[in-house]
Amino acid sequence: MEELNQLYTKIYDIYETHHDKVKEWSMISWGKLDATVLKEEADIQESTVRKLKKNIPSISKYSPFQKLESTISGFKTSLPLIE
């Protein structure tokens, strides 16, 4: 049980970072929004998820991780619309 809680904590920490960044960016006017910064941050978050998946292969079977992966991937996919 403790092991599962640690996994969920790692997943939530990444999600929380992503959510906080998106919230921060949503407060910036379109004219001041830097798409390069958004892409760089999305790359960092995607890399963090990949490293977690590499270090803990079994994490892929948990739905919170699948949702996290989907959320970050969806965000990154939407970036060309902002540019």
C-alpha cells in the first residue's frame, strides 16, 4: 500500500506542476505569451513522464499515470495552435 501511495504521489507532483504552469500561463495576455517557453516546458514535463515510466515500468498500468501522460501529450499537441 505504501508503495502505491508513493507512486501516486510522484504522479500527482508532476500533474500539479503542469497544472500550476498552465494556470500561470492562462493569466498572461496573448500578446505577451511566448510559445517557445510553452514548448520548452512541455518538453521538460514530457521528459519527466518518460523518465518516470522508464524507472518504474509498472506505472503504466495505473490510470492516474495514463491520465497524466494523456494530459501532457494533449497539451503539447495543442501548442501549434497557439504559435
